[in-house]
Amino acid sequence: MTIAFGANFAPHLTVCRYQDGAWSDVSLQSAESMTLHPASHVLHYSSSCFEGLKAYRRDDGGVHIFRLATHIRRLQNSARLLHLPLPEASLLEQMIEQVVREQLELVPEFPGSLYLRPTLIGIDENVGSAGKASSDAILYTLASPVEDYFGGNKKTLRLMVDDQNMRTTPTFGQAKTGGNYAAALRFIAHAKTEYDCDQVLFCPGGDVQETGAANFFLIRDNTLITKPLDGSILPGVTRDSLLTLGKELGYKIEERDFSVTELLESAERAECALSGTAAVLTAVGELVHNGKTYPIGDRQVGPHTRKLRHALTDIQRGNNADYQHWLHPLTQPRH
């Protein structure tokens, strides 16, 4: 039986608590359960944020974490936006490193990886705290051995283009918080039921933004086009990596607003793809707008998507030189 992405967990997690203005020491605990009071702030007022990053096993046997420092900075930014206790970068690095080092044998061979989920939650026990930030918190890091989220780059996705609804509020999309994902679920469920779509591309007022769980790229005429970071979308680490690599590969980079009209008019001669830690870079084969299906090119994975994905995964697996210093090594190669 195939286990869904993120549903298989390593036996241990790292955890620490923030109480009385200070963080406790980090401990290694069983990942089977965690006790919370029913009045905990997170359960009533969604005071939570998290990250998703990966540890990879290189072909030479070494293990590294991809873009650890960037993920740590993004988690800290989400914590600030949610007014949660702010963990120091050194604490986050310690917790993430430890959960991998203690379970190195669970890091799969590439293209598998150990998916890491640092999570910060408010735990004040007070249901009257709707207008007050949580002063106490738990920080923990789960680990999950995974394969590719969409099954590799073999199939393309079908997206519903929603030009009416927003994934989240205009300035809060930059936070990686559960509420943003929950707000999109009813639209995704409708798209799957009514149009057999894999995801929804949110384009409020005709402005192409992102899907419920990934950034979006339009690739046309050797140009990578994606929405700029204006607070409404998540500053994807994979998005940033692809823009950097795309520029090195000779692509023109356009971080700009673009419309549903431009997207649909480009469909036959362009490529579209979703980017994210789980998705990596996954091709889109069809768009559905107002009940009409628009094929993207020949509905297959296009050459630009393949080229960019390959450039990224070659670095992630340690096959290309890490000029950007994106790899955070944990173990040395086998000799």
C-alpha cells in the first residue's frame, strides 16, 4: 500500500517550550502523541505557523538539509506576523539538525527525502484570549520519510482558475500558517468534485497569484513569469531557488503581476508549473476557467520545466557544485 506524502512519521521529534519568557532545553520525544489542554490558544484562535523543508541523502552517502537558513528566517517571519514567541535561529537550527541526526537511517535514497516540519503553536489555556496573543508556546519538529508529492515529473496537473476568490487575506499570504490553507480548502474540494481538478489557481480580480499549496510559474518565450512578493503570496524557497537557477541558465526573469487573460491567451504556446518543497517543480497540463478547458501546450511536461527541475534536483542530490551555499551538511560522504 502506498503511504500518502507526509503520513509516515519518524519515531521521534524534537521539542521545547516557551514559558515565563524563556525557552526550555531541547528534548527528544516520541512522535506518537502530544498532550494539549482543550483551551489551548492554538485550538481556538489558530496561533500556529510551520515550515516544510527536506533532508536529502546524496549519491555519495552524505546527508544534507536544503536551504536551512532560508526556511528558518521564513518561520521567524511567520512567528512575528502571528505575534508568537520568536525562537532564535540557533535554537531552530539545533532542533532541526537533531531530529535528522538522531534518525539518519530514515533519510531515503534520492528522489526520496526526509521531510521536516518545524511547528510553533500558542498554548495559553484561556478561551477568552481572542484579542490577546499567546504568551506560552511549544516548538517541535516532526520528520517524515517521503517520496515525491505528485509522483515525480511524469504527469501533469489540471488546475481550476478561480478569478473570484482569494486564497487568504491580501497581506497575510506571506505567513506559513494553517489558517491560510484551511481558507482555501472549500474551493479546492469544489474544484475536485465539479471539474476533476488537482488544485485551484487563485486569481482574485483576474490577478494570477498562487495555488492552495504552491507558487505558480508561467514559462513563455524563454521567460519565467511569476507574481512578485507583495505580501499576498508565500515567499516560496523553491520559487526563489528556481528564479536564481533560471537566471543562471539564461532565462529572462519577470516578477510581475499578470492577468488571467494573459495566462489563457498564452496557454497553447507556454508551459505552466507549480513550485514548492513538496511539489519541487510540477508541470500543469490543463487549466479550467468558467467550465472551459484550456490545454497547456501538448498537455505534457515541457522542456523548460524539465530543464529547471533537473537543475534544482541535481543540486539537492549533491550532483552539482553548491555555488549558492544552499546545502547544510550533516554527515560526510562514505569512503
